[in-house]
Amino acid sequence: MTALEAVSYLFVWIYLLSFLALTAVAQREAGRSVWLFGRGKEKQTLPALLFRFAFIGAAVWPLVRLIVGDFPTNDPIRAALDGKWIDVLGSGFIAVGACVAILSQRHMGASWRIGAAEGETGPIVDDGPFALSRNPVFVGQALLFVGLFLVFPGVVSLTLTAALLIAIHLQVTIEERVLAATLGEPYLDYMHRVRRWVGVK
């Protein structure tokens, strides 16, 4: 593992630990669980499984790769994307993505939830990073995983990144339905003003 790869891997761990710490703070402030994947009318089993697979994989795959060496051998993706400048670009994506996701999660404050359930949404957060994206935490996570793929290219990293992106798409679709049903017109107005990923309308 090169120094740049090690720093990138450290950033992944900083993000994961920050995510868990901020979630614990939000849960303590709310006085109840903020883990909502198993609640509500919407089935969230598949995105929950994909998120867990992606994040656990991101936490352990670089270390496994260091211990066991290149796997699978002769990986065409690794051969195509191996290079210092790709590593620099990927490291930048990881750092920016981690910062965007952490700051956005913290900005949600009492509204932070993992998953969505009717009646457990918290107030709409539409300022700060949420004035530019309805889902800045997911945008940050996506950037982080694209960076992870670039720094540690290969079939396994591609699979982890694809799992995360699919989970994000599924979860955003579910959350939009739950938030529209629970919060009504104020959320519909927010959807009209701010794009799902980046930008105002």
C-alpha cells in the first residue's frame, strides 16, 4: 500500500467513525433510535443490506487486499486504472466526499435518520448544504466510493461502489415518498426548489 493509498484508507475510516459518532449523538439528542430501516410501511431491506455490504466492504477490502495481495489476479480494471494521477484524483474524491457527507449529516441535527418511516422524519432541513442538494450526505458518500474505486481499482471495489449507488437510488426513492406523505406541501415545495442531487431549479 502506497502512502497515498494509506491516507485515502484512513479518510474512509475517519468518515465511517464520524458517521457512527454523529449518529450516536443524534440518537442521544432525540431520545430514541434513529435507525429506521425496519420501521414504516416502505420495505427498506434491500437498500439496508446494500449499504451494509458497501460500508463493511469499504472498511475491510483495502486491508484484505494488502494482506492477500492483488485479487483477483490479472484484473483488467486494475490494469486500466493503475497510476499515480488516478490515485491523486481518487484521494481527492474521498477527502471531499467524506467532508461533504460528515458536514451535511451534522447539519441535519435533530432531523438525522437512517432510513425513513412515517411520522419519524423530523423537521425539513433546507438550508446550508441542503439548499444546494436534497441529499448532500448521499452525494458525499457517492464521491467517497468513486474515489475508493479509483484508488483501489478492481472488480471488488467496482462491486462495492455499484452496491452503494444502487442503495442510494433505492433509498432516495423511498425517502421521497415517505417525506412527501408525512410532511406534505412544505416538502413538495422543497422538492420543487432544490434538485435531488445538486443544484437549484
